[in-house]
Amino acid sequence: MSSDEIVVDVHNLGKRYELYNTPRDRLKQLVLPHVHQAAHRVGATFGIAQPYSPPCYFREFWALRDVSFQVRRGDSFGIIGRNGSGKSTLLQILAGTLAQTSGEARVNGRVAALLELGSGFNPEFSGRENVFLNGLLLGLSRGEVENRFDEIAAFADIGNVLDQPVKTYSSGMLVRLAFAVQVALEPDILIVDEALSVGDYFFQQKCFGHLRTMRERGLTLLFVSHDMGTVRDLCKQAIYLRKGVPLFVGDSRSAIQRYFNEDAESPKVPSGVFPAMADQACHEGVSPTCFSELADNAMWSRAPTDRDRLFAVHIANENGQSVDHARLGEAIRVLVYYRSTRDDENTTVTLAIKNRYDQIVFSTSAWRLGIESCFRHDAAYAVFSFQIGLMLEAGLYSLRVGIGHTPTAGKRLELDTTDWFGPFRVDWNYEAEEAPFLGMFGLPASGKMVFEESTAAGNK
């Protein structure tokens, strides 16, 4: 098998389900079309046939439609999308546990799959018995499994529990054993569907380290996760699904950006929609460009309407270049493009930043920065620029921007807001460089030696 060989080839794949309101409808669909077809043939014999239209007692639901992509040997391929986008359905088809309705899915090589937690295990069998069962299912002989059993047991590290029925295992023990079995049996293609999110932190580190080693040896990985940092780290290519339809196939960074901007996606704004925007969209360090180009390069954008106030957020470095990452300690500018109406004389722009653990690590507003109003008397559109020093630990962050009335009595009326978008990456090599701080973020700090006067006098 050559290194550039295509081992997963999916072409126009589709999966359709038939949804019935009642069991009676299912029975009708099973029987009545044959009755109608027989009646049609009888009528045709006597020359009284009517146009044949078979009855339908179900509603169609397409879990996947027109999915196409290829994966080469040794590549890691991410499959991302919100819940209900068809990720698990796609993996089940590739694993051979589900048949497609249309299209083709060709897989060349021995496949191991970590799909639903505990799938492939017999709950009544012990862990030891399930190891041998899975090995035989993957095409190995009993002797081959015996030769690798000690390696599997050591990696799973669940002790004497290995000889107890699997139904008594915790979810953590189950995923430990499942992963140890699948990787120790050295498949050509490994399919992982969120299973590793169950294990403890140190076991996850162990698993991902082993996956990287296997990938270097030629393992092909198909990986599903809602952890976009892991997807970015493991996978160079990815497919982004939405409601069963592929919206993007290509490099994982672009796929992840579309995933985070899912709710903000919209048709691109044609050039010239905002004739008054040209001069305003070309200041604050952003290179001169028409609005449509600005929207293409923005971290978040949407087609403006008369109702919406916000229509683009652009992140730039100190040189005015569009960026989606920067080093710890560097400065960035978050440029917020919005519509300014005469009803908004007391408005403020807000910004919040959240880390991968869903914790808001920073929040501010123009009002808190001493700017009482973000209304422009001389133009219908405006740009507000936040300048931020990235004293945040390395990692992935999402942002949210809003516009609303300035606070009165501690409350603020929100007029418009984005959803959380990103990711924006803060980079730092902690092993090779000394960080300016350790922890989640850096606080302004100083220090000095302090001597009490009495102590100082006594020492003279």
C-alpha cells in the first residue's frame, strides 16, 4: 500500500430514513404498494390501466446527502459539525455497520472503530473475553491476540477488573479497554467518534500520544470531536457537515472557522451595498478594500439588514494584517463594524472572550474604556477598535461582540450581538521559552523588598 494511496473514497454518499407516524402506516407501506401494483397490471391487461402512482405513508429524512471526500493512507481526517449534522451516521457507514441509501463509500484496509461507548463488547463477557472476541472479529488469529494481550492489558491499566463482566465497568474503564484493544490490534484505518472525551485527562494524553505515534507509522485516522483544538492538532484536513450536507471539505483550520461561524453564515455582501462605507472600512489599520472583501477576510460577518446593527468583526495585528492567531503578549485589534442610527445616541460596543472550558476570561466595553457613546453624527456606519494585549495562556479562544445602550442603574439594553465565533489561537512554546506568567492570564503586578524600620535599625 503506497503512501499516497487513497484508502477512503466517498462519492455522493446519501442516507435516507423513512419516518412513520404510526406502526399502521409502516404496515400499509409494506403491503399496499404491492396491491396497487398488482391492480395496475390487471387493468393493463384489459386496457383500462390508469397512470400508476404508488401510495406513500412515510416522510423522508436525509441524514446525509451528496457527501464526497477522499482520504489518503497515513492522513488524519476530521469530521465536524453540530449535533444532528450526520457525523455518526457517516462513520457507521464507513465502519460497515450501516448501509447507505445512495452513492459509494469504498474503504481499503482493516478498519477498527471506537463509535458508541462499549460498542463491539458483549456486556456479559469479561474484559479478557471481549479482547479475544474483538481480535477475532478484526481477522486476527487467537495466537496473534494472545501475543498482544499483555500489551493491551498494560495500556488499559484497569487491573483485576479485566476478568470481571464488562457490564460492571465504569464508562472510564470501558473506554480504556476499548481504545487499548483497537490500537493494539494495529488497524490500517481507525475511526474515533467522541469516545476519548470520556476518559480521564491523563489517559486522554496517553491516547493522543499513541495516536500520533501510530500516525507516523502509517495509520489513517478518521476523527470526530466537538473539541476543535484537538481536531486542529490531529487533523490537517476536515469536512464540515451541517444537517447532513457538506458545506466545506479542505484544510481543518478553515473547516473549524466555518464551524464556529455556523450561526453567522450568510451570503456574501456584494460590493457597493454600503457606498458610505468605503472610507470608514479602510481606516484603523485595515488595508483599503471594498466591503465584500472585508467580509471575506473578517473573523465574523453577515449580510446586513435594516434590523441588524452588527455586520463584521475583523481581527488585526499591529501591522493591520488580518490574523486568526498571535503570540502570547502581542497586541491585537478587534475591529467592530456596525450600523449607527440617530436613535442610538447613547450606545456602546462590548467585547467578551471565552476559553475552551466555557469560561469568560475577559470582558469590556467602550463605555468602560471611557467612551460615553459610539454613535457617529456624520455617518450611517462606524468602526470601533478594541486594542488588547494578549496576556492569556496559550490556547484557543472564542469571542462575542455586542452593541447596546450605555448602562443606566447598572443595566444595559442590548440591541444586537454576535454568537460566539472564532477560534482565535494564542501561541507559546512553554518548553522552549520562558513565559511572562503562568496560569490562565497575566495580571498587572510588581514587587519589591520591604524592611521594617525597627529591624533595619537593629541591624546597624
